[in-house]
Amino acid sequence: MTNLVRWLMYAGIFAVPYLCIVTGQIQTETTEKYLFHIQILPIILVILFGVYAATTVIYRTLTFNDCPEASKELHEEIEEARRDLIAKGFKFRD
């Protein structure tokens, strides 16, 4: 199951009861008492998802690992390619 299908399934599981309550097909004392809270629930969930996404991006940015060995290896490969191009007659504009 792909992530898209999984998230669409979650959305359906949330949307069906939500729409039944909001349209009045399911009426209980509890749903009538908390109808306003139920109506704004999608807005609250979107805000919470935004906070989660921002927190995740900030955390992963702050804990991003440096790879000095990979950087050194990349610079060596660049220098090797540069020497190879110079040997083949390419002239750089440094």
C-alpha cells in the first residue's frame, strides 16, 4: 500500500463520520453539545499538521549530519576531473 492510498484511507475514515455528524444524519446529545467543536475540527487538524511539519523540518535541519569525508572525496574528484580536462586541452577561466 502506498503512502497516498494510506493517507486517503485515513481521510476517508475521518471524513465519513465527520460529514454524517455535520449534516445531521447522526444526532446524539454529545454531538449536539459539541457541534461547534466538531465543525472546526478540520481547521484544528490542519494547523496541527502545519506545526508538526514545521517542527520536523526545523529539527531535521538542525540535526543534519556533516560528511567531511564525502566532501573531501568530492573535492578530490573535482580536481581529478579538472586535471583530466586540462590534459585534453580545456582552458578554465579562473
